[in-house]
Amino acid sequence: MAEEFDFFTGGIEDMSGIGTQKNLHMIFVVDNSGSMRGEGRMDAVNEAFRRMIPALQKMQDSVQDAFKIYISIMAFNEDPEWVTAPAEIAYYVHSPIAASQYVTYYSRAFQELNRKLSRSEFLGQGGKMAAPYIMLLTDGAPTEGDNYESALEELKHNAWFKLAQRYAVLIGKDTINDPNARRAVKSFVDGNEEGIIDAADAEAIAQSVSAKTLIIMDQMTQRRGAAGGGEIPKGSDPQSVFGEFPEGDDTDVLFPDFDTENPDGGTDPFFDPDLQF
């Protein structure tokens, strides 16, 4: 069955109750290698979550008829671990993430993210799904010998990853100035330098991670109402309706959603990890 998806505008007609909710997933991929112990980096990441969770919960209250927001957190070093599987943000209580004693393997984190971005895993709720929000946080380049490029190329074939709003945070002055680290995360955010956030110290980490997340989530849940609830015609430029989005966000994939239900019982093409648009 051929599927279509449109920009969802959050109009009054779409706010009739829980049945029209879109499931919106926030996924954080957090480096917790041994170097994150230094300069209060891991503590600052945890502080960022503590700052933004109450605001996100208030946001959920304000958009509950249109969206159900979920949070997932993967911590990665030599191996990835989901410290938070999809949890409704309304009930989420953050447990601090601890730094490990191990090194950083991007490849294994990318492989695990690819596996979970599927209908059979994290995105299995019925009904409509909004494009995910994904943020990668790291204080180092991939470990020498880590073939992260091939894992990232496979991940880029995942339709959900392709549609996602993706950002990366480079933590610490050494990482900000490391060309290998910047090249890796730039590829993760699809070559968009504006998708990279530089956080040199602990306060910058806590502030930038929480602020960026709140800004983008507000855009994803509220900005579409700026047109007065009107529909965006198929084929039209959403920028012409809403104006420019800040910080170079790609308006072509900012707000898509699509119905994951398949009444014919066949395979849903949006969940094929090899699907390319």
C-alpha cells in the first residue's frame, strides 16, 4: 500500500482529543566514556536534563490533545545502553547518568540507534507519528579503529533517521577544536554545520542542551499553529506559510508526520530500515 504524509499544521480540526494525538519521540545519544568525568561534563549533561524536563512536562500539558511526547536516552562508550527506554515525558523522572571507564565507539551507538528506529522497537505505537528529535552529545572523536562511517551510512538509510530533526553537541574546548570529532558529528547531522552546538564548559553544556531542545520542541509542537490552524497545501513551501525558521533548520523535514496504521495488513514501507527517499 502506498503511503502519503503531509505537514501537520495543528489546526483546530486536529485537536479533538486523544485519538488524534501524534507520538513524538525525543532521543538523546549521550557519550558516557571515561573522559566525560573531567571538568564536570557528565554532571552538566545531567543538569541539562534536570533543567529541561519540567519545561517539557509543561509543554506536554499544553499540547496533550495533539501530541504525546516520549523521551529515550542511550548512553554509549564501548557499548550502548538504553538508560531510558521510551517513557512518556509527563511522568518522566531523570536518573543521573554515570560516566564509565571506557572509550568511545560511535559505530555501536549508530547500529543500536538504527535497530531501535523501527516499528518493531521504539516506534511501535499505533496511529500517527511525528518526525523524531535526535540529539547526540559527545566530548571526543571516535576511538581509533572505529569504523563508524559504515554504521552511519546504514543509519542514514533508515527513513525515521532521515526525517528526524538531528543535532549534535561537542563538549569541551578540545573536542570543539578536534577536526575528527567535528567531521563525525557533522555527518550525523547531515552536513549541516548549524546543527552542531559547541559547549565549552559545564554551564554551556547545561544551558545549550536544554535551551536547544526546548526551542526545537516548541517549534515542532506549536509553530504549526502560527498559520491560524490552516492546512499547508501539498507541494507548497512551508516557509512561505510560517516564515523563516531560526538557525538554519531544514523546513523540508521539520514537521512531517504519517499514519503508521496499515489497514491492508501489509508491510509498512516507512519502517523498512533500508528505505531511501
